[in-house]
Amino acid sequence: IKPQASMRDIMELLKSGKSVMYSLTVPEGLTVEQALQRIADQAALDGDMPGTIPPEGSLATDTLRFTRGATRQQMVEKLLADQKKLVEEVWQRRAPDLPLASVDDFVTLASIVEKETGKGDERSRVAAVFLNRLAKGMRLQSDPTIIYGLFGGKGKPADRPIYQSDIKKPTPYNTYLINGLPPTPIANPGRAALEAVANPSKTDDLYFVADGTGGHVFAATLAEHNENVARYRALQKELADEAAKAGAAKADAAKVEGQTDAPVDGGDGDAGAAAQ
């Protein structure tokens, strides 16, 4: 039924026998727990949720269309089957020299890539960085793995930053402290992230850092990376300084606007001085 549909339109639709379609969307990068919550909250679905939680990373990221009478169990089973099929399909087309021991490792790394960047034009390069690091025995040092280790499938609260001390907190997922991959995926990866890991960019890059515009700057050497980090920190400081200046100017403007009474006896407007 379309928004603003008239009663006549609705009656014509009912008489036509067409089914009313509903949709359920599971975006890329949600954890299994977060995806299950979406299914549980979909009022048009019937039935209880499954008694057991599927493994992390095992649900497809997709939009499912359904009619009244569909059950939550059916939605979960469909997402599980679709993800299994997708993973097997992409895994079969992987590059021959990937330093990944199994399809489980493949999904785990794809979930990390999924959480590291939402930019389609750099996913394969982010994947290449992590694969290059694995091949050299370097730790992945991925911030999203810290978050998953601390908060699990519920995800980090929106107002909770990553503290420097979090990097040093030991969890099985903290890739600043552990060697290799974490024990499980940290989210449900979509097709693009899976494809990026299966066939990464051909590059020697070992590092990347945010560029301040939503993307990343890549580097093959630590010296180059440190220069990129310094530029990013300088940009962050510049933005912080501009924000502070804008805040001060706004406060001054509000102060002037709020001063409606003229100073007493030609004074400077200080109420304490005028009362003496």
C-alpha cells in the first residue's frame, strides 16, 4: 500500500488479490546479534526467534521481501543459506596466493575489512594491507577488533570513543596484542568486502590512516605512514581550533544579544560596579 493511498485505492488493491509486501533489511557490518534484533523488531513477522544464536558473520546482508505469515525463523534460515552460498561462491574464485588457511579465516578478514571502510573504491586496498601484514607475520592492528573484543555483538555505544588505554586491554580479538586473525568474524560481511579479500589490490602497502574526509591514506613504509599520521593529526588540530573559535564567537554573539538594558549612570554595564 503506497503512502497517502486513498480508501478507494486500498479497496482496489484488496480486490485485485495482490499480496502486501514487507521488507527486512540487514545492512553490511551489523553483528549477528544486531541483525537478530532487527528481525525480532519486525512486527509484520510471526513466530519466535530461534533458540540459538548463529555464528558471527554467518548472516547475509540483504533486503528480504515477504508477506504476512512469514516467520522470524524463516528469515534467519534464509539469511544463513544465502550467506553460506555467497561465501562459497566467492571463496572458489579467490586469488591462489592468499595467506588464509580456511574459509573461516576468509570470512573473518572480510568482516574486519567491512568494519574498516565503507568506501567501495578502497576496500580491496584495505584488504591488501591486512593480507600483506599476515604474509609478513605483522599484527593487523585494527581498531574494530578492539571494539568487538570490548563490547561483543552488542556493538560500541555511539557516544563511547576508543581510548588509548583500550589498545592495551587484552581480549582474544585485540589485534594490537594478538598475532594473526581473531578467533571469529566481528560482523556480517557483505559481498563487496568478501570480493575485496578474495581478490585484493596488487600493492605493497602495509599501513593506512584516516585522511579526514572519510577515506584513508596508504603507505608501504613506516616512515611514509608516520608522515601521513602527522598530517592527519595536524588536520584534526586545525579542525579542533576552528571549532573552538567558532564556539567562542557564538558565545560572544549570544552574550551581546542578551544585553538589553543600557548601562547604569553611563557605566560599563557591570551590574556589580553600578550597585556600589
